Amino acid sequence: MEPKKNNEEELLKAAQNEAEATAGQEQENQETTQEEAPAEEAEKQEQELEKAHAALEEQKDKYLRLSAEFDNYRKRTMKEKAELILNGGEKTITSILPIVDDFERALKNMETATDVAAIREGVELIYNKFMSVLGQNGVKVIETKEQALNTDFHEAIAVIPAPQEELKGKILDCVQTGYTLNDKVIRHAKVVVGE
């Protein structure tokens, strides 16, 4: 029985040695894996950092280009706005020049004319033509005759007793005509209001 016992002991020892060897190998493998893991993770982090730097550079480039485009746009629009301010009235002035020609002819004819009615008619024609051109350019006369006082369009400079009861609070006389340009008041009508 002793040889059997020896065999069992040897087998037990061999199993222990094998278990120790396996444990040692597993420990080595874990140490190797632990050493490789930080190296792999560091490499991954480095790759991610490179990607982040590349994305940052790309965004910086886009920002610089966009900033330059906006600056060019701003300069161009400022230049166009300045040109509009300088030459914006060209259309209006061009449409008024024929009326100036009419006035020059009227003044020349007044030197030799003896018929006052003809002169008056000529001046009225020029006035009507002038008002027509103003209307084409968006200028309108503010109506005042027997209108209720509206402080958005009228400026009351005097108040007098109303000759009739229904004229109380209404405009009786216009001292200075008011005008609107494209529905914006450019000069208030100065009026006398009945009380």
C-alpha cells in the first residue's frame, strides 16, 4: 500500500505544482495584460487627442474664413449704402429738371408778356406738373380742409372761435401745407382749429 500512497502523494504534488504553474502563468498573463492595457489606452487617447486637434484646426479655419467673408460683406454693404446716400436723389432730381426748364421759359416770357391771365395759367400748369412729379416720387399733400385735428399729421398753431357749431374741433384754415413721403410725415401741416 505504500507504493500506492507514494503515487497519490506524487500525483497530489504534481497537481499542486501544475496548479502553481498555472497560477503563475495566469499572474504573468495578467501582468502582461495590465502592462499592455495602459499602453493600448494611451495609444487610444493619443489618437483621440490627434482627432480633437484636427477637428479644432478645421473649426478654426472655418471660423477665420467666415470672419473674413463677413468683414468683406460688411465693407461692401457700407460702400453700397454710402453710394445710395450720395446718389439716392438722382431719380427725383432728374424728374424735376423738366419743371425747372418750364420755370425758365415762364420767367423769360414774363419779361415781355402783358396778359396776366396767360401768365397765371402758365404758372398753374407748371405747379400742377410739379405736384404730379412729387406724387410719382411718393410725396402727398396732407388734407386739412374741415378735417378733425390729428396730431400725427397736423400742428395747431392757433385756436379761434368756430363760426358754426359743427366746425368745433375741426381745422378752419391751413397756414402751411404738410406733406408725407411714402406715408411718413416729412412736414406737419400748420393749421388753425375752431373752438
